[in-house]
Amino acid sequence: MEPLKFLSDEDIQAMHEATLKLLSEIGIIWTHKPSLDILLQAGCSMKDNRVLMPPDLVMNSVARANKRPKIRGRNGTVNELGGGNLYFHNLGGARDVFDARTGARHAATAEDCVNAIRLLDALPNCNNVTPFFTPPDVENEMMALHMFRHALSNTTKPVQGPGIQFGHEAKYAVEMAKVVGMEPHEITLSLSPVSPLTMHDIAAQAIMDMAEAGVIHANLPAPTGGATSPMTITGSLVQQNAETLAPLVLAQILNPGCGVVYCGRLGMLEPRTGLIWAGVELGMSSAATVQLGHYYGFAVNVYGFSTNAHTLDAQNAFERGLNASLPALAGADELSGIGEMEAGVMGSFAQMALDNELAKSVHRQRQGLSADVEHLAVEVIGNVMDSNRNYLASKHTLKHLRAGEMALTKLAERNSWDTWEDKMGRRQMADHAMDEAERILREHQVPPLEAAQEAELDKILAAAERETKKKK
């Protein structure tokens, strides 16, 4: 089906022109001398402590980028981004675990970090895996590398991310990926510029190191409308666009043709609490981000299953349903957030199982409807009427059930009240999701790495530890 447009072509053109004006006349705070020297030699100029990027340089950089990168897992699975498919992945970097059995939360443990990846490895509608929980008792400089290292052991799927902060993380992530047979151009790394329009020195160095390593850039600007970007959604999207394109310019100067995924993580301010608002505006801004990224020809990754909810309640369901459906219908290439709760601070194993079901329904939504002869079924209707039978015995019915006309769910309640009450014990979808997550964690076995590979990953991680200690 045709993508749903939230903005007209004229609107998108106006936002593009506003972005170029931001980059060329207002600029990005940028003080990192090595990268500044490169940008100035390429035609940029300075205004106080802000670098100004000329429109021609920006658009030439966009034109150079590989806009359809491929990511690959150690089992050989390849996801081609920008080829028309929708891929789902999980939230990355959650601090807390919501225990759906008890209704309580706790700080993620090392076991939780591993189990989350194992569960995601088993979910058929999770297409690539981002390290989910932040491991306990790990220094900030080593956090992303610890997460990446254990993700490689516990999934065969493509590993998306993680978000990095420091240049050395790119170097060691590439070394780890090679241990399991993944080349630099087949993995993604990301970092978040600081909003509004600020590229700190460590982030600029990380962009350089990512470009030189040849990894796919999936940078994650995350402005908050009303706090670190304008209160208007389109104003925030323009700023987010500038924050996405600015690091791309540096990367393409250093390594023309390196892969790029266009990402946006705009959230609006909840003025009553100061937190990020996960209402319908988040889904709308994600859908508009898809349109803007597609304007440049990029594959686009945005929020999907996002909610402020703290439990598996009605708020959780309606927020994540809206926030996934809108960008999916707009043509998103990747949606994030499987397992996400509390605006990304918390995650849940039961939520992962629920989102696997929701992703299946979102795929069905995107598939749309057909009005060809086969689907209009006039002949089938005539046969049923002539034979005085119903459609249950029709081969047409079985054929289209198998073809996916209905996204049959495994966890949703579909019984009558009496059956639900008498035989099911009034169990709800969340109860089934808890059981499913627990079953998977009992039964699912991830094909293990060889002992030599595990030892090599540990060796690389230890080398990274030594390097960070020297720098302190």
C-alpha cells in the first residue's frame, strides 16, 4: 500500500530548506579541533564557536552516502535496510526490569542482560537485536562494549547498535564483530549529538573513528520538544534533521560512501512532569521523520513501541499501538522499542512477548487490502450461494487463511465470556505473555560460539579496559 503522508511535499521541501538555513547560517556548536580542521578545509566556516556548513557540501555528502546498507547476523541472516521491508528491533539501554509477575521493578542484573538477548533471539518478529539492559557495575566508558560483547554470544541475529559515546568503542566493537564473522560495513553504531545543535569533542572524535572503521552510522539525535528543541513538532523536526545531517557531513568527507541509517528520536516534553511525552504526538513526529528521511533517500529508523506506562495496562497498549502504527503506515524501514516501558528507562520480558505479537499485526496493517479478482471473490460467493453451503468448507477460505489475510495472534484472548471465565480462569493477554516469555527462556537454546571465539571476545574486552584506564 502507498505510504501515509502526514506532511505535504511542499511541507517537506520547506523543512529541508529550513534545515539548510540552520546549518549554513546558525550552525552547530563544534570545538573539536581535528574534525574542525577537516570541515574547514572542505568549505565550512566558523561563527563564534559554531561551524557553518554550506548547502552544497551538505547535499553532496547526502548524495555520497550508502543509503541502503545491509546488516548481517552471525547465522548469515541479512537485513537490507531501505529495500521496502519493515524491520523491528528492541529498546536499547534500559536501566530497570519490570517483573510482570509481582508488579515490582528492580535494577537489571547481569543475568537479565543475557536473558533479554536470548528471548529476543527467539522472537520471530524481532529482526535485529540491540543490547537491551545496561549491565551493573560497569564504568560508563565501557558500558556499550560490555553490552555488545554479550549480545554477540547470545543471538545469531544481526546486532543493531549499541549507542556509543567514545571513539575507542568503535574500534573495539569492530574487532569483536569480526570474531563472529561480521564485517564493519555490516554493523551499525550510533551516538547522540547534544540538543540543541551541539557536537561535543568526544562525540566528534567518535564520528571520525566510526567513519574510519567503515561502520554504518545510525546516529540518534534525541531532542525534547519544549525543552531542548522548539515546542512545535515541525520546528523540532527541523532541528533534529540538522543534528542528523551534521555528523553525516564529517563522516562522508572522511569515508565517502559509508553506510547511513537516518534516525530520529524526537520526544515532546510532558510539561506537568518534565519527562518525555509518549502520546500520539510521538507517533506523528516519527511518521514525519520517516517522510523527511525518505526525502533524502535514506532508510529510516524511528520510535515504534514507545510508552510512558509503568505496567502492562491500557495506557501501555494504546500508546505503543499508536506510536508503532503511524510511522509503520508512513513507510518506516525500522521501528525500535520492543520491550520498552517508562519512556525507555525500563523493560519487561513479558512486554517483549507482547510486542512480538503487535509487530505481526503492524505488518498486516502495512500489507493493506487487495481488490483483485481473487480477493473480490465473486465466483466464490456464487459457488457458496449455488451449493447452499457456507464458506468454512471453501478452499478459498483455507488458502487465504494460510496466506495471512488475518494476523492470527497467539496471546490475545479470543474465547467467549463463559470459556474465558470457567476454563481460562479469567487470564488476560499479559498473563499469556508472561508464560510465553518464561517458556522461551526455559527452552530456547542459542547456537553457541566456539570456545576460541568466546576467549577472543574476552581478550578484546580486556584490551579495551586497559586502554580506558590509561586515559584516566
